[in-house]
Amino acid sequence: MGDTANLIVINGTETTFEPGDTILDAARRIGIDIPTLCHLKGATATGACRVCLVEVQGARSLVAACAMPAAPRMVVATESAKVVTARRLVIQLLLASGNHNCLVKGSDGRSFEAYAERLARAGGNIEPCPAWGDCRLQELAWRYEVTGGRFSPTPPRYPLEDVNPFIVRDFSRCILCGRCVQACNEVQVNQAIHFGYRGARSKIIAAGDRPYRESDCVFCGECVQACPTGALVEKEARHAVRPWETRRVRTTCTYCGVGCQTELHVKENRVVKVTGVPGAAPNDGRLCVKGRFGFDFIASPERLTTPLIRENGSFRQASWEEAAGLVARRLTEIRAAHGPDSIGVLTSARITNEENYIAQKFTRAVVGTNNIDHCARL
Ligand code: FES
């Protein structure tokens, strides 16, 4: 080995690390997957969940890879027997910490029904989790073949909160990983939610423990996107759609000129949910309330499906040909009488980017004016 100033060995592979790297960073750079739950990219490492425990040669105990800085000549094992035993215990404790009735079955071989019975006796809600199939905890339980019967499930301490316009909070499925708090405070810098109470009564609270809608929350939904379980879910999508039933369509948000990258979750040609695209500029997964939740108009039954022409102060239905013909005739007359700059066109965030492009092209190239604007600037 030559200069060992920034060399680390992970699972027998020697690699270099950058100043400020954690063991997790160094491992990910060479494609070694250390599981995480509380780790949120770009936020301060909290080491809260302990799922990322790894073995460092010479260390007295296992260390959290997400919080431990990489150091020269460190020798790390990420899946040793000791690590896997500890990780399985952590997952078992997390499963028992609340209402996680997804893939678990008794370690004594009893069925899910038996577990559900015990959970129900403890006051737990056995309704299927809305995050089933899209839950990091469930995924890790499956990966490490963890069953839920070793520890008795903890009864829910706080009722479900569904009074908010866009977000349902199910405290019984919260593992207190703190990702939502970091997403709110460090990523979006909204400072709306925090840890409240202490010990077994710990809870994520807003405005001194009030519903989101009575707090400073702006409903950007960053907390929902950060939640690794079913504790925070989109109200519209909750129990309306399963994750594997949707097709994801990458697109650009139409609401303003920033160009945030979004993924539309589409079921049977209907948008049921919108998420940001992590790692994609300019928003790196972040969205505002409009981009994330403002899509209900797409399938609204109140949408006009027939053109209306105003006559004598009231509207009458018309065909598309008649409406388009009337608009073309009136625009031509106005332009001939007063010039192209007497016409202005306002476009909408509720049409597609392509339609907005066509509208500006029509305004400039056909009408002959630069009087084109968009509702985002009104
Ligand atoms: Fe490292 Fe949670 S991911 S402690």
C-alpha cells in the first residue's frame, strides 16, 4: 500500500474517500449498499435508526455508517454475521414499535392473522398499510428475513390525523426516524415540524402539537416524500391506489418557470400522485404545494367539455369548429383594425408545456405580437 492518507477498506475492497466522507459515502461510491432508514441526503446525519450499523476493525462496538467519518486505514465489514444479527434486531424492534402489520409473521411460525390478533388486542389498527409495497422498513424486513413476533407490538399512542387538506399522519406507523423533520427544517427550511415530548411519548409535532393545517406548514409535502413508512401519506392516494398499480411518467412541472422535475404516478390514465425526482436539477426532488398536490383539476368533473360562446350576456354551447372559427375571425378583425399589439395572450399553468409553447408560437408568429404571458406571473 502506498500513500494511505485517504484509503479505506470496505468488505475487502480498497477505496479512496474524500474529506468529509462518512463510511456510508465511501461504500456507496463503490456500489456497496449499506441499508439506511433515517439517513436523508443533504441533511445532518442523526444516527437515529441504527439500521446502518457496520463493523470497524478495532472498534469497541458497531458504528453507524451514516454518521461515522471515514478515516485512513479503516477496515469495515458491512454484512458480517455480527452486523446482520444487530441489524435484524434493530428491524425487529422497529417493527414492534408501532403498527407495522405488513409482512410480519410470528417467529414461532404463527401466521399473520395471529400477529394481527395480538396487534388488535393491543389496540392497534390492522387495516392494511397504505404504503404496502413502498415502505423502506418493509423492504428491509424482507431483505433480512425478519419476522415480527419476537417483541409484542406497541399499542398506538396517538390517533390518526386526517383533518389536513393533503396529508394524512398516522402516528402508529411512525418510527421516529426524523427524516420528515429534517426534510422540513433542513431541506425546505420551513421549520414547521419538530420532535415533541420525550421517551416513549415522543411524537413529531407541529405548532406545539396541533394539526398541520393549524401550523406554519405550507403543505409542500417534502415530509411525505421523505417518510420511509406509511406514517405520512398523500390524502388523495391513501387506499386509492397501490404503488405497483401506477405507471410513472417523468415531466416538467407547469406551474412556474423554474422547471421542477416531477414524476406523475398514473393509474388507468389518471394522475393519482406526484413526486419530485431526486438527483434531477433544478429541484433535486423538492416540490411546492402546487407542484405536488395541485393536480386534481386534471380529472375534475367540473371541467368544460364543450366550448361556450357568450351572447347577450349569457353562454350558449357551441361546436369546436364554430368556437375556433369565431375566435379566428375576431382576432383577424381586431388585428386589421388596431394592429397586432392590440392583442395579448395569457396562457395557463393548467395546460401542458407543449401547449404553452404552441400558444407563444401562435402569438408571435401568427398574430405578430410579443404580448404573450403566463398565469405564473400574474
Ligand atoms: Fe444510519 Fe439511520 S441510517 S443510523
